[in-house]
Amino acid sequence: MVQTSLSESVPNAVSLALARTERMGGTGASATYRVTGILKVAPDPSETDLLQWLLERLPEYDRVFPKFRRLENVAGRFVTELEYVGDVTLEDLLVKDASDDARRPESAVACVRDLIDRLARQTVPIEARSASREVFFLEIVEAVAVNSRAAGVSIGIDLDSVRRRVRFVPSLCHRDLSGVNVVCAENDGIRLIDPRACVPGASGCSPSYGSTAIDAAAFLVSLERKELERVRMGCSDLRLAERFRSHIDAWVSSDQRFNEVAFDLCMAHAYSVYAACRCEYCLAPAREWLYDLMRRRLEEFARRIA
């Protein structure tokens, strides 16, 4: 097998200053270390731009997202170095019925709730609020329409009617929050990875404020899906989705960061993302029942907001 060095795969890449360094052994003046970090190579700098945008607006950024550093433009490719925060995701924890891993899905879900809360509490400049509401609303509506067509689901949304009924307070948000994008660090900390500039299915790529509702809905549906699969495989029902839903109800009733119509719209979007997916995982015969369920749930929530 031919091994490719880091310098060959990513020319002129500098040392991983944000990486985790683990001493493996050594005697005398000699020592052996394992260095673990993440380099992301992309055709454009949009991911780094989004992380920089979040960094400038989110106090204690490194308690929510990994630290990052833009390296350089290499042969037309943009290289970003990300801090190593762990290699176990919440999805990993949820597929196990029992584990000797000290990291537990129950505590991870509670931490995600707190991180969503942290994002939602950040102040949005007054001059950005009105424009942010309209841009985000149109992104969600567009994404639901695009994803529904891809899923072969016919829905009808009266744009003006829904706009009048939707209420939310613009906030920072992740926009693609699922168990796969929640990393459970070894010190029991949680980090969110792979945030998005726009909602899945919508066009555009510029960072902007959105609504806590999209993170709450996407994370809830992610938990629902995994728990349904767990129960079907004969594993215990952790009832994490039920508990997380109770937090969402409290958000709706207490501080009105979003109302029920805004949440239903974002739930329709979350189901539409899965209903539109054509990957091998979603379309596997063993998961056909889950794919069909996502389509039915999309239709249900589309009727609720119509």
C-alpha cells in the first residue's frame, strides 16, 4: 500500500497548531507522539467565513464550536484547520444499547439543549432583525417546497397567510443540527460541528441570523428517527425525543422566542430534508419504513401550517 504524506495530499500545509497531541512513549531524549487534528479542503472559503461570522457574534464561541484556523489557498483549494474535539458523536452513542463509555446520550442531549439556549440568547442588532426575519422565513419556505418536490410530495402553502402567523425572534443558530453533528468530547463536553450558512434545500450561502426553531426541530426529528430505529431493533426506548420536546414546549410558552406556527414550519422542513434524501442509507430496504414515515410526517406538518 502506498502511503501519502500530509504534505503531498495538502501541499504546503503548516503544522496542526490546534490539534491534540498525545505522548505514546519514549525513553531518554527520544519521544513518540500521535497528533490528531482535522484539515478540511474545500473549493471555496464559505465554511471558514461562516465560522468567523459566528466567532464575531458568539461570546465563548469555543464552548459551542471547534476552534479553527484558515491555513492558505492551495492550488485553488481552501484549507481550514479545525480543533480536535473528539471522535464520538451523539449518533454513535444512540446506536448502542449499552456501553461502558462514560459519555451518555442523556447528558449529551441536555448539553445540546443548553447550547441551543446559548445561541438563542445572543443579541441581534436592531437594524438586522426585520431583514433577518424575512430572509430566514423565505429560506425555510423555499427549502420545504424544493425538498417536497424532490420527495414527490405535493404541498400547498399560502405564503402570505403563513407569514402573518409565524413569529420568532432572530437569533444565531446552527441550521443543520442532528446527532451526527454533535461531538461528545472526552471531558464530557459537547461541541457542534458543520454549521450551515443556509437551511438544507434553500439557495444562497451568506451567513445570516435565523431562528432557534430550526435547531429545535432538526434536533428533535434526528432524535425521533434514531429512537424509532433503536426500538425496531429491540433496544430500549430512551425517550430522549419526548424529553427534548418538553423543553421546546417550554421555549414556546415562556419567552416566545418562536411560536407554534414557526416551529411547525421548521418541523415540516426537518421532515422534508429526510424525505428528499436519496442516499444509500435512507433508501436501504431495511429502512424503507422510516423513509415512508418521513414522507407522511412531512405531509402532516404541511397540512398543519397550510
